[in-house]
Amino acid sequence: MPSKIVQPSTCNLQRDIPSQSHPIGVFDSGIGGLTVVAALQHLLPHENILYVGDTARVPYGGKSAETITHYSQEIIDLLLRRSCKMIVIACNTASAVAVPTLKNFYKIPLQGVIEPGAAAAAKATRSGKIGVIGTKATITRNAYSETLHALDPKLKVISQACPLLVPAIEEGWIEDEITDSILHRYLDPMLSQNIDTLVLGCTHYPLLKKRIAAIVGAHIALVDSAENCATQVELLLSEKNLATSSKDNGTLHIILTDRSESFLHLAEKRLHLHADSFETISLH
Ligand code: DGL
């Protein structure tokens, strides 16, 4: 086990027993996880959501497994102290690298995004040739190819790490010729391999969906985890008897670990998400 990870008696940091009225905790390194929040709000409009964007330490994708697991653990502990009833790891990098370790530590339900994304891709492909783009950590860990092969060993998976995309997105370079050039550099070699499905294996990438679609063409299905992840969360809440019974609109509270000029602007402009309340905290 990585040395920075404390196997906690600290695992049960919840102040009280999880109850239906408590929020769902969701986190990512930055803005990306809000693509999952949008799907959660759509499917579960009465649930309150507490979102942490680790803007002080984004991007996670080039960091070591030990560091990513340590960051994830700090954020989960924070969400448990804030009485979350379950945790959605809306970050492929943390889901790929940290969830297998952290699932052993926590009693609270943890939902990652790799399985939902892989299931959506296996359903979408006709030719069985699937492209996957993600951060260095997600691609190096082989998270998607292993999960896809567990679903169907005959699938052919072509993976590409795209480390420059998250910084460009966090910078707000969504419709931008520099971002388009970066996309071409990463995607063109994959296109020569006749994939018919492309997994956006980083929760930031759906923010570039239009640009990616324009580059790869309409014959390639673009798949991300958000919708399937929200369906898994609905199932888990019902299984654990944790779904809210409230009929009021759920609220969205956002916590950032550092000030970010572009975060709320991008959330509203690109994802049409409105935070009911907002705070910046330090995790140290
Ligand atoms: N959005 C995250 C993911 O899905 C994190 C990317 C990063 O911080 O590098 O992988």
C-alpha cells in the first residue's frame, strides 16, 4: 500500500449515520466532475450535491498513484465530515488509480466512473474497435482496456494519453484553435485505426465534445461516463435505501481548494450549472 495512505480508523469520519436527506458527495481535480454533476441533477433532481474541485492541485493526470490516492482520500474524508451519504469519484484518474485501494477503506458507497464509461462504450461499438483518450495515469493504468476486456475479451482497444487537454480546459480554451491543434495531434493517429467508438475517458473532455465530434466525424460514437454513472448512483441509493424522499429541487454546493477565475464561469456558461452556494477551503 502506498506510504502516504493512512488506513483509517478514520474510515468512518461521518458525523452521523448516513441518511436519505444527506447530500451526495462528488469530486474531481477541477471542473471536469461537473459533467457528472449535470447528469446527476438531470436524473436525480431532488438530491442535494456537495462538489469538491481540487483546483489547488489540478491536474491529477501526471501525478503518481500514491499522490492521487492521498489527494482522493483527503477529499473523501472532507466529504464524510460534511455528512455525505455516498461518494461519486467523478474523476477517471482517481477512479482508475485510487478506487481499488480506497474501496477497502470506506464503508460508505463509492462510485467511480470507469465501469460506467466502459459499459457505455461496449454497448455503443458495432465493429468492436474502441478508442480511449484519458490522462497519463488513466491510460498507463490500463483502466479502460482491462474493464472493456472483462466485458468482452474480443474488443480491440486503442488508447491515447492526452496530458495537454485538462490544462487547456481549466484555462477555458474550449473553442480555441490551439486546443483544436492539440486534439488533432492526439486524435489523428487513432483515426487511421478505424475505431467506431471513442471513450472520453476524462470527465473534463465532454466540455470539448463539439470540437472532438468535428474532428473525428459523425461515424464515430463519442461516449462518456456521466449518464451511466448517474444511473449507477440511482441504483446504489435505492439498494442502500438512501434516496431522498424530498420533492424540493436539490441544491448544489461547490467547494474549491483554491480560487479559480474560470471555474464558476465555465460551470454556468458551458454546463448551465448554477451553484447555490460556494466556498474556498484549504485542505491543509
Ligand atoms: N477530470 C479528471 C479525470 O477524469 C482529472 C484530470 C486531471 O486532473 O488530470 O481524469
